[in-house]
Amino acid sequence: MKEDRRIKIILSKIKTVIASYDRFLVLGISVLICLACEQRTELINEKLYDGPIFEMDSVFTKLSDSAKIIMTLRASKERSFENQDREWPNDLFLEYLDSEGEVKTTFKADYVYYTAKEDLYRAEGNVVVNNIENGDQLNTELLFWDPRKEKFYTDRFVTIQSEDEIHKGEGLDANQDFSYYKIMEPSGTISVEDN
């Protein structure tokens, strides 16, 4: 009987220890869950990164069609984004080649952004397009290039210098090789005389 009483006392103490241990265990788990939730909330409230996922310096790219180079691209820096957009923040220089591999047209700009969703290039700042064959040169501050339609366009002021004339106006539609163009609102033509 004495032995039974001793066992009951020991069991009672063990139950008290287990009950206390359970409380500490539950309290510990609760604290860990709260900390995890707090960290999760901090992560949810963080602004998502929307910068470039890839960046290259000193870019030189050749684009081919049917094993013939049709365009070359040079830039000091190119950035690629998760949504497939691309950016050339410092400069971009393109050369369009004919079927013989000769340069037909050149294009340069201070800044270019390509929107993949629209398949559209936006060139800004000191944009110059040259048609090598006929010598025509376009200058503007903003120009869009739609590669699907193979055309350039803008609603900004443009200057086109040909061999003997300078044309000025607002807005432009032109084909990709700049062999045809139309100034939407011409403001004047100046004849250039040879000396």
C-alpha cells in the first residue's frame, strides 16, 4: 500500500511536469508561428522587383533570315526584363542589310525600349535614320518601329534631308528601309544648293 501511494505521488508529479511541458510546448509553437506570420507579412508587403533580370555590356548582335544576315545591332548596354521587354538605355545602332549583305539603312538613337507584348520599339533622343542608297536622312526626337508592319512612325517634329532639299513637319510614316516616307503635316521645304 505504501508502494501504491508512492507510485501515485510519482505519477501525479509526472502528470504535473507533462502538463507544464505541454504548456511550454504550446507556448513555444505559438511564438514560432507568430514570428513566421510576422516575417511572411513583411515579405508580402515588400515591393516586387521589376528591374532587369539580365544585363549585358558592349552588345553586338546579328539577325539572320534563311542563313543571310539581315540586320546588325550594336549597343553599349542592353537590359532584359521578366516580361520579355528589352531596353538599350545609352545608345542603339542598327544596320539593315539587303540580300547581297550591303547596308541599306542605318538607325541610331540615344535610348530605345522594346515592348514585347506589342512587338514595338520606341526610340528617343537624337534619333537618326539614314537610307544609304538615296542619301535621305531623318532626324527626330521620338520614333516608333513596328517590325511586323516593317514601318517607322512618329507624331513629333521631323526633319528629312535629301540630296538637294530639307523637308520639315509634324508626324511621319515611313517603310522600314526608309525608301518611302510621308510627312503628315509638312511645314516647309528648303532647297540646298551645291557650292
